[in-house]
Amino acid sequence: MNTRPLFIPVILGTVRKGRASENVAKFVFSEVQKHEGVETELVDIRDLNFPVDDAGEQIKNIAFSETCERADGFVIVTPEYNHGYPGMLKHVLDSNLKEYIHKAVGVCGVSAGGFGGTRVIESLLPVFRELGLVTIFWDGNFSGAQKLFAADGKILDEATHAKRIDKFLGELIWMSKVLRYGRENVSI
């Protein structure tokens, strides 16, 4: 078995100003960092400066593609906008294809309402499947996002959310290990 640490980046999937999902992404990122044998980085799609006048692999961002190639799994933190996902998240994800094949992905949905981004997660599942990603069965749901964090960005009910995210990350890490083993040892 490969002893190299897993690499699981956390991708913040919105570019909007005043985004409540930024605090969620920072919280999830800090929780990933607590797991032994896992390396991570926080990728904010706002910082990637993707062009909007073309699409797909024509707009490939070398650094982002290298991150995706290196990754064993992904955490996507995304707000729910009118029951859907942010257009820029889809735009960024579509810039890679082969980099995602047989890699695990877990989604943390963020919403102002009471459903914790459930609908955005549901709408992303067929997208992930088409990209070759393998979804885990746990979701990270963050309801009432504007009220979850103090002014300094610290989560208010850390114990409850940390416990839920720990289950989520446990499944993601397991799936990432299994899929990495498969990618490295099982031919198609």
C-alpha cells in the first residue's frame, strides 16, 4: 500500500462578494488539516482568474490542473443559488477532465435556508459523474450560513459541525484511499 499522504484539496466554489461559504470552506479546511496522513490546500476559485470568453480545456489553468492531477480526492464547498450551483464553479470544473478520473469527491452545501445546500448537492451529482469523479454518500450541510459564524469567522457551534464533518471526512478519506489503490494497482 502506498504510504504517501493523501492529498485532498478543499475547493471554494463561488466568486461572489460577501459569500458566507468562505467561512465554511475555512472551517472544513481546518478540519481536513487535523487528519493524519492527509495533506490539503484551500483553493479559492476567485483567485484562479479563469477567463470567461472560452470554455473547457481551452482555458486550463496550469496550477489548478496540477492540483487536480495530484489530488486523491476533493472537498467542494459551494453555496446553493436558486436551487443550483454557481456558474463559475461549473466553468472551473469543466476545465479539466482526465485529472478527475476515479477520484473521490465530497460536497459541502451552504445555504441561507434550512436545507443546508441539499439541492445544490443533488444538482452537482450528475456533473461529478460525467467528470469521472466518485461521490461519497455523506454530505456536509451548512444551513443558515449567515448565522453560523462569529464576526471573526469562528464557527459558533463547533462541536456539532466538527462531529458531522468528521464523519464526512472519514468516508472521503476511505474512498480516496480505495480509489488511489485502484488507480495504481488495478488495470481497466
